[in-house]
Amino acid sequence: MTHWNTYQNKSDVPVTCGVYAMYKDGEVIYIGASKDIRKRFSNHMIKEWDLVKIKPMATFGAAHTLEEKLIKRLHPPFNAAGSRRNELGNRHRITIDHDLY
């Protein structure tokens, strides 16, 4: 299982698929998932953060699923509450049971 890596500078953020959690003053302020986290950071609306923790994932589908669970559990202030994002994001998503393959 892949662990979470911590970064404090935008330039150190890796080119990887995964989930990221942005922190400010020791609190999670935003959770996101991306196919390319470094590219996502280059045009992120949230500019003020102290550190980011990144969990690399093999697929975007797995990253998106973990992102949804973390948002529901932690309720970060910069993630839109009651957003329809999950409904739209699941429209064309395929889930593969890795135990079968």
C-alpha cells in the first residue's frame, strides 16, 4: 500500500496520479484528486497553503473514490458542500475489481 508523502513547495509536487490534501495552520482545507497533480497545482484556485500530502494511486478511478470518502469524513472548508460534482463525476466512470484481474 502506498503511503502519503508530504511537500511544502509547489515546485516539489510530483507528476503523479493520486489524491492530495492541502493543509493550512495544521488543518485540512481542501481534498482533491487528479491524473497529474503537478499540472493541477499550476492552475489551482487555492494559493495559500502550508503543506500538501499526496497519496499516489494507480488509477484516477481509485483516486476519485478515496477523494469522495475523505471529503465526506473530513468536510474540508474549501470543498463545496452539497456539490453535484460526485453525480457528474460518476456518469462515465468504470470500476474494475482488481481482485478478479
